[in-house]
Amino acid sequence: MHLLDLPFEVLLQIFLQLDPFKIAKYRRVCRSFNNVLTANPFSNLIGLVHIGHTHSESTAEKRDVFCFVTPASFGGRFLATVQEHMLSASKTRVFTKYPVNTLHAALINPLTATSEDSLFDSFPCVSNATSETFQLAGPLPSTIGTLKQLTSLALGCQFLSGPIPHSLGRLTKLTNLSLIGSRVSGPILLELANLVNLKKLNLSMTLLDDTIPESFGNLVNLEWLNLSGARLTGSIPVSLGNLVNLVKLNLRRNRLSGKVPDIFGGMKKLRTLFLGDNRLEGPLPVSIGRCLQLKMLECKRNSFSGCFLDSIFRPPLLHSLNFSRNSIISENLPTCSTSGEFVGMEDTQSTPIVSPDSDRITETISQRPSAALNLQSLNVPSNQCETENDVTSLTNIQFLALDDNNLDGSFPTDIGMLTNLKVLTLRRNQFSGVIPDSVSDLLELKMLDLSRNLFVGSIPNSITSLVNLTSLKMQRNKLSGRLPAEIGLLTHLQDLKLAHNCFFGEIPESIGRLTCLQELDLSHNQLSGEIPLGVITRSSITELRLNNNSLVGLLHPDIGALTKLITLDLSHNEFTGSIPESVLQPRSLNTLKLHRNRFSGHLPSNAGELLKSVNFSHNQLSGPISAFISCCESIESLNLSNNCFYGTLPAGSFQPMKQVQTLDLSSNQLSGSVPVSLASCSKLELLDLSGNHFDGDLPERFRTQLENKQVIPFRWETETDSRSLHSIDSETCEERVSERA
């Protein structure tokens, strides 16, 4: 009798004596083979295949890549599909695939598979190494529920894909399940509610598209529950109040809605509660204040409303709170409709209303009722707490930010009681009055941001006692007076931003001694005098903005010592003399603005590799420009208008400017024909050549408007009123031209 003619039962006994995955490749030979291999017990088998490896281009580190297979899926087509997915998914590492016709599957023993590491028992070189030496790709098999002995399945940050098998809910011995960052999809949460032994469940940054079922209240042993960024919808179920062993609950960055139920009264172990970036609304539950182990509470970017309950501050270990962008008000301030924000260091950056590079002074402020800040009102007397040992004050707060609210009134004079404060940001409010000396009591402070308020008066000299400060930001207020000469005592300062105020006098020499300084912004003030040499030669500086002041003097030739410089803006001052060649030496330089000064002489003859934006307009510069333009390979915006440049432009002048989008050469003394190479500037969006002595015509690209082609705005012929806008009159320009002789 031929093998193909044997009955199912006989074939089953024969195949059981052989390697099931070697036989699996023959399942398509005939229907009877396929029937056997897709039925129990073969249908319950799971294997692993070593499909390739990844490596970093910068290091020699190699990671082996595996995928799960079953007898029903094992085959060249399936393996090739997984390899192609891996090729497209691996962005930072290079994937090398192995030929599919040479690949073999190793059976996972369901009796010995107790954790994610034990899955690789058939690959000793992997199972004896660290978990970072291997990666998984492809879908999880539907038969994973047969691995009944698993107590841990931590496959986070892998290249898994496809739906999470519902059979995962049958692994009732699991105490740890993590698929964080693996782009697997749901829905699955209803089945996972059966895993009553779970202590840690992390499905963050997955594609669940699911709701949290009431049955999740059965997971009474859970200590960590992280479902952040998993595209959850619906409301938070009341049954989560049963999870009294929770230490961490993270539901942020979802689409959860409705009111938060009052479920936290029994969560005595809870340390971290993240509810931010959802659509939750209504008042905060009072029971949060009974989580006496709570350290971090984040509720930002929701629609919470009502009172800012004093009970929230009862947990004695609380050091980080975040209520930004809600409608929370203080219980003691019934007319207020603001949001208070207490955040960790990672939350101190938020989206500005106006770009920091903008010259705009006005900005839109949301029309909400405002209220003063009373820190003392948030201290709850100990007799209001549940136990005699509760220490209830704000002294443990390390990060305090009330950004982007409508808080007004004076700076809280009792701020000094926050003795452990490391970050204080009150930006984008309507605080007014002077900055009190009590701020100098915050000796642990590393970041102080009072920007975009209505503060007046001078910076208190006592602020220089905050020797741990790394960031000091007070821009866009109404501060005045001289800058403290002792500011150089803040030796750890990295960011100093005092722009858009009314400071006057000279820039203190001591700023040049700030060896860690990276960003200095003193723009839009009334500062005078010269730039201290220590600032010009401070190699650590990446951004230097001194524009819109009354600074004078020559631009020091040692300015090239700013080797890490990215942005230099000295515009709208009274600088004179020539522009030194060294100003373009920093290879990292991206933006250079020297417009509206009194610079004279010729242009520098070089340009940095990363230079994107240059503005030399409204000066008294002269001479030819062709040598400078030929170096502008990376330039996207170039403005040389309103100077006294003369001469013709050689035929290939614009050939290197492949990236230029804005080009303004208007109001100079340039002459001759416009080079045809201008047409090669394919990204050009704005062109202005008016107010010169060019003859002939523009290249055809600018004269012919093709159908459906975006028109480039430009000015070509001299306008009668164009000279009225010049900072240099015609006679001065003519004198510069005559100097050629």
C-alpha cells in the first residue's frame, strides 16, 4: 500500500515518530498529509526559526532574529513574508536574512517553557546569553495558549506584528506579561481578564483598539498595569477599585473619556498614577488623597474641572504633580478657572505660543478667569489626615510648574518653603509685581522659568545665590534695570534667556565666565556698549541672540572661537566695521543674522557646510558678491538687500545654490545680465532682484508660467518708491561704487 493511501490514524502514528516540522513542508503534497498536519496534536505545536540577524553600523554588536512557526504556517512563503517585514521595520539596524530554503524549525517544549528565555532552549548560544542578543519578528502563533507552564512572557520592544491571539488568555500561570512597543493589535483585554495571577501587565504602545472591561477587576494580584498609548477608548471601569495591590497605574495617551470613578480609596500601595492625555472630564476623585504612598500624579491634557482639592496634597511622599491644560481651580479660589501643573523634569517642555525666533511681541492669551497663587493654602493641617503620622505639606515637592494658565497676582512670597524644589516654571501666566528675594531660599533649584508674564522691577541680586541653576528664563516680561554683575557666580548655568524686557546698561563681563553656557538670549532690550570678549570666545555657546539692542563696536575677529555655534543673531544694533572672515568658521553654524547694523567692507569669501539662513541686509556692505554666492551650497535663505554691492554676476554664479528657497538681492548696484544659472535654483519660492542695474531679461523659467505650476513671487523691475525703504541713501551707494577706481 502506498503511503498516501494510509488511513488518518496510521499516518498520525507514523508522523509522531518523525520531526513534525520536517514533515510539515510536505503537507501540500496531498490532502491526507495536510489533514494530519493541521489536526491535533500537530496543530498545537509551536517552533522557532532562526531567520537572520541584525547589526549596528556603528558597532560590531549582532542580534539573532527568530520567528514563531506552527506546522500549518511553516514554509518558504511565510518565512519570506516575515523577513520582508523585518527589512522594512528595522530602521536603526541592518537586517541580514538567511535563505528560506535552508531554514529549520526547532520545537518549543510546552512542558519546559516557563519564561520567554526558556523558549530558546533549542538554541544554546541564545539561551545562555543576555536577552538583548535576540529579537523576535512576525506574528504570535494562535497556538501559544498551549504553553500552559509559562509564568513570564516579556516580549517587549520586539518586531512582532499582527493580532494578539485570544488563546493568550489561557495562560493562567502567567505572573508577568509584557508586549510593550510591539506593534501587535487587539482586541484582547476581555480574554486577559482571566489571568488572575498576573502581577505585571504591560501592553503600552500597542494597537489594542479596545475598551477596558469590567472583568479587569478580577486581576486582584496586579502590581503594575501599563496600558499607555494603546489606543484605548471608553471609560475607566469602577471595578479597577478592586486592584488594591497596584503600585503603578498608567493609562495616559489614550482616548479614554467620561468621569474618573472614585476608586482609589483602597489603593494604599499606589505610587504612580498617570491619567494624562485622554478625554477625561469632571472633578478629580477625592479618594486620590488617600493613596498615602503616592509619589507621582499626572492628569495633564484632559477636561478635568472643579476644585483643586487640598486632599490631593495629603500623600506625604508626593513630589511630582501635573494638572496642566485642564480647568482645575483651587478650592480656596472659587472665581478661578485655571489649570495647575506640577511636573517632573521630562514635562517641563511645552509648545510655545510664539516661536522663540519671532520678533513678535504680542501674543494671544486665552480668555479665562485668573487667580492668584497661594501656596500656603495648599498645606493641610495634620489633624485633617487619616493617620497621626501623615506629614502633609509641600516641602517634598521637587518639580512645580504652573505653565500656560491664567494665574495672576504677585509672585508667591512663601515660595521659599519649598526647600527641595528643583524645577520652578510659571511661564505663560499673568503674574505681576516684583520678583521677591525669597526666591533665593530655593538652594536646590536647577531650573527657574518665569517667562511670558508681567513681572516688573529688576532681577534681585540675591538670585545669584542659586548656585545650582542650569537654566534661568525670564523673557517676555516688563523687567528693567541693569543685569546683576554677580551673575557670573551661577557657574552651572547653561541657558540664560532674558529677551523682550527693558534691561539697559552694558552686558556684565561676568557672563563671559559662565563656562557651561550654551544658550544666551538678551535680545529685545535696551543694552548698550560692546559685547564682552568672554562671550565672543566662549566655545560652549550654541545660540547667541543679542539682536534688537543698542550694542556698538567692531565684531571681534576671535568670534570664530564659538566653534559649536548654531545660531548667531546680532541684528538691529549699531555694530560697525567689517564682517570678519572668522564669523563663518564654525562648521555647525546654521543661522547668521547681521542685518540692520552699520557693517561695511566686503563679504566674507566662505560659507559653512550647514549654513541655511544668512541675512546681511540693511548695512553698508559693498564690493562683488559672486565669490560668496559660489560658496552657498547649503543656503536656503539669503538676503543681501539694501547694501552697496556692485559688479556683474558670472554665468554660473547660482549653479551651487540648489537648496535656496528665498533670494533677495534688491536695492544694490549690481549690473549686467541675470545669469541663466538662476533657473537651476529649482526650490526657489521668493525672488527679488529689483532696485539694481540688471539688463536683459530673466531666465525663461521666470517668464513662462506653465499650467498648474506654482508662481514664484518676485520683483524684477525697479519700483519708483523702492528707494524710500532703504537705510542707505542713493548718494552713499554711488560713493561706494566710485571707490572701485
